[in-house]
Amino acid sequence: MAHAVARLLLRPSALAGVLLSLGACGDAAPEDGGRALLEQVQAADYRSWARAPGFDAIQPSVAPHGDFVEIFINDVLVDALASEDLAEWPVGSIIVKDGWDDADGTQRAVLAIMEKRELGWYFEEYTGELTADSTPKFSGQDPEPDVCVGCHESGADLVWAFGLP
């Protein structure tokens, strides 16, 4: 039996299939649909939060979240930005990015949410208009999902849009 498994794994197509299935695990939404963070920020009326530094209004973007973006930050981040010197963003920090296809912010491309947790950043990303049964296209705890972390790893503590104070 061990020899049969070894032969199977040595086949390039079988090995590729195993690697692809393992790699996809982190990008899948959680079984509960991953809506808890979305519901939390919607209940807190995130669009009434402070705007991120440098993002006082909707603005053009070349990032993958839409042609135009707005970025909102919670009070934890507002307080952190007032600090003198931080090595990383504090636990409880939440960033919400509305990505739009139009300059008026009426055609949603993406809603991306990041929350700093004890284990690091947690990501959720939704595409298109939000409905009662929307589920994230991507969700996961750093170092997943790869598509989020791969881009954000160049930022200060995984935040790409603005830096640490």
C-alpha cells in the first residue's frame, strides 16, 4: 500500500492535484459564511467612521479593490494614529475599504475588511452589491488568504494604504 501511495504522489498530475487542493483551503470562506465581521461593521455604521489618512473622500485607485476607493477606520485605529511610535497596529483595529466602479460610489466593485486580532490580521472581501446572503469571496486569518496577504505583506504591519505613526 505504501508503494502505491508513493507511486501516486510521484505522478506529476497527481502531485499537482494534491498541491492545488491544499493551496485552495485557505482561500475558502468559513462554514458560517464568514459574515460575522461584515455584520459587525455594518451594525456599527462603518461609513460614519473616520476616514483613513490620505483618503478624505472617494478617490481614484490602481489597487485591485476597484477604480475608486473610500477607506474607513475604527476608533482603535484613530487612537493608534495619534500615538508617537508604534511597531504594529493594535488588536481591535478595523479597516473597511469600499471599492467602486464609478467616481460617485454607486456601483460597488469590492468591500474589503481587515481586523487585527490576537493572531494577526483577519481578512474578508466581498464582490458586487451586498445582499442578505452575501458571502465573502475571500476570508481568512493571516497568513491566509494568499491573495490578500500576498499584496498586503509589503505594507506596514500588512496595512498598505497608510503607514504606522
